[in-house]
Amino acid sequence: MNRTTRTGLLATALALGMVGVGYASVPLYRLFCQVTGFAGTTRMAPGTSAPGAVAGKTMSVRFDANHAANMPWNFKPETTREIVTLGAQDIVFYEAENKSDKPVTGTATFNVTPSQAGKYFTKIQCFCFTEQTLQPGQKVRMPVVFYVDPAIAKDPSANDIEEITLSYTFYPVDERKKQS
């Protein structure tokens, strides 16, 4: 194999590797954020249970809901604020209603503020990143099961956190992209 052929093969392999890394970067970044709590991303612990309540240790949690301007839904939390006991499992519900005359599919993203609280806010069950299709006029309740890790009370960088905000934003799913 001559030098030109070898260089061409190496360049092709490098290009293909970069394309592969590009496709893998979004799921890998999402996984990294969920594991570390980076950028206010909550931790996901499906199928697990909360570590158990820590008596006398509480945190205010505020619930926020938004939707894209082109999303014909009403979307809101049933409760906008709760005082939760650290380590205790809790559940809240969000409500979505399709206000259009046709079925609409959406998916929600989420974040937690302040960002240093993300690694301590653990969701056991949620509707995020799951496509939700609502028929015309349909209204649904969507649960979020979570706990605030008691380790937040021992973290010096979290000493001044008095309230955590869990915010969801629903976006319409582009049906054209799903079909291709």
C-alpha cells in the first residue's frame, strides 16, 4: 500500500469517526449531565426509591411550566410550590391540555435552578423526553416522582440555596422529521 492510499484511508477513517462522535455527542452529553447534575440537569434514578426522610431538613421546591409559542397546549403544574423533606420521596402533577382541533405530539425538556442544585434533585419518574400525543381537547395529568438528596445540606456550595425550581418546557414534535 503506497503512502497516498494510506493517507486517504486514514483521512476517511478520521472523517467517519468524527461523524460518529457528532451523532453520539447529544446522548452522551445528556447522560453526562444526568449523572453529574451539570448545568442544572437533574439526576434520573428510575426504579429506585428515595433514601429516606431526614427529620427537620426541608427545602422549598417551585414548579414551573412553559411551552413553545407554536404549541397549542395549556401546560401548568397543579401545585406551584411545596416544602419537601430532604430524602423523602414526593410526587407532583403537571397538567397538559390540547387546545387545538387536531392531535398534537409534544416532548418536554427540563432543568433545575440554581444549577448547583441539579445534582441533588433526583427524579424517579417523569414525562420528560417522552413523546406525549394529546387528542383535540384532551387533558392529562403527568406525574413527577422525585426527592432532594440530603447531601445538599452538607455541600458548602449549596449553603445559600433556599429554593429549587424544576422547570419543564414542552415543544411540538416535528412530524416530518419522525417520518424520514
